[in-house]
Amino acid sequence: MNPTGKKFVSLFLVFSLMMLSVNLYASERRGAIIIITKKDGTQYQGELIAVKQNSLLILVPSGKDVSFGIEEIMAIRIVRRKFRPLRIGGFVSGLVIGSYIGVRTLRKLSENEEGVGLAVVAPILVALFAGIGAGLGILPAVLTDIKTNSQIEGMTDSEIQETLEKLRKQARIRDYK
């Protein structure tokens, strides 16, 4: 491997370690964002704080904790989990790799052609490859977002308990009893 390639790989590894370690500085674990639809049709969205024996505790955007009994819930929808460091790291890594590929492609083209037209196309070519790389870099994080629905109304007690166990794994406080 040539010295430029070694520098690029080492820079990429250092940058990736810095971006992916952002989560280590988080002060607390965050719960999944859920939407609760009550039997009367009203919907509440918030962060899942805890799953109790027969109720859910969520933090709504206004800053209040709201508890919902299972008997009053018609459906629960998990909107997403937060993978922000993965998104940012993938975006920036893809941007760097795409730019590098764009520059390498530009060097190959400049060896084959001579002229002023290449100077005009160069920034566009590098930007195009950087954009494609950034899009491909963020794709895994976007595809791992969770979007599931659970229709509580009409479930048996054992099915409800299974659903609550799955939700408990995604709550901020997992072992709340």
C-alpha cells in the first residue's frame, strides 16, 4: 500500500473512533420514541421511560411524565430508536471515502485527457462522489430504524405480557417493577 493510502486509512480509523465514541459521553440511556393510541382515538407521543406491570410511563414533549393503563390503550407504535452517532459517523465516513474516490477518479481522468474542461468538471465530480458516499454511509443507520405496531386491543393476557416484555427492553429504565 502506498504512503497516501496508509495515511488515508489511519485518518479514517481515527476519525471513526472519535465519531462512534460519542455515545460514551451520554449521561443516561434514552428510551424508544413511541406513539400510544388510546381507545377514544387520542394519540400521545413520547419517550418510553418505564413499563410497569399493567401500565406504560412516557415522557411527553412538554416535559411531563404520563402513565397509561394497558386497559385504556388500543395500539402502541414504536417510531424509532436513536442512532444519531451511527448516522453522523456513517455520513462523514461516506463523505470522506466518496471524496477520496472522486479525487482518485479525477487523477485517472487527468492522466488520460488534457485541457481546460477537466478543471471545470473536477469540483462537480468530487462533489458527486462525496454525495453518493455520504448517502451510502448513512443508509445502514436509516435502515436499522425500528417502526413496529402493536395492536393491544383484542390481545389475550399472555400476548399483552409478551408485548410489554418487548417494550421493556426498549425503555429508558428496563428493570422497573
